[in-house]
Amino acid sequence: MAINLDVVILNVIGIVVGSLIVSPILWLVGKHFVGAEKAKFSDAFWIIFVGTVIAALSNVVFGQVFEGISAMIIGFIIQLILWLGLVKHFFDTETWGKAFVIAIVAVIVTAIIFAVIAAILVGIGMLTGWLPF
């Protein structure tokens, strides 16, 4: 199996940039739910970084072992448990439920922020003629 260096470089850049963008959101949500003494920014960064690296590796492994929907379902379940375990460990939540709530709220807040940014960029593009519509 050949390794495409372009894909590897883009994945590494994506992991680092994604970690830097999503970490503050996870940190603020974690701080709200478990307090500032348990939720540190460095912990949020490591949750995102390690989780993204392991998720990418598991996608490669399960994509090679299984095919189609079964690979996606197995990979999703393992990644979900992994992410919740990372949140539970680094933010020192007492229960898996609290880790789940932190993860869900962080995903919702991230989606809202990205949607607002996208709407602003599309609006600017339309006003300045960047977009053809």
C-alpha cells in the first residue's frame, strides 16, 4: 500500500489547525460544567489533538478491515467511546454522562459558531461580488 504524502501533510495540518480552533470552545464548555480548576486549556487541546489523531488512525484501520457501512458504524462507536473517555479523563468528570453532556454542548456551540462564520463570509462574498449569485 502506497502512502500519498500530500494526504498525510494535509491531515497533519488539519489536525493542528482543528485542534487550535476547537480547543477554546471545548475548554470554555468544560470550564462551565466542571470548573476552571479541572478544565484547563492544555487539557482541551490534548483532548482534541489526541482524539483527532486516533480517530484518523481508526478510520484507516477500519477502512482496511471492514467495508462500507459496517466500518462506519464500528469506527463511530469506537471513536465516540474514545472521545468521551478523553473528556472524562482530562476534565476529571465523575460520570460518563457529564462527559457526554460536555461533548454534545461543545459540538453544538462549534456548529453554531461555524454556521455564523460561514453566513458572514457568504454575506461578505455576495456584497463584494466574490460569489456568482
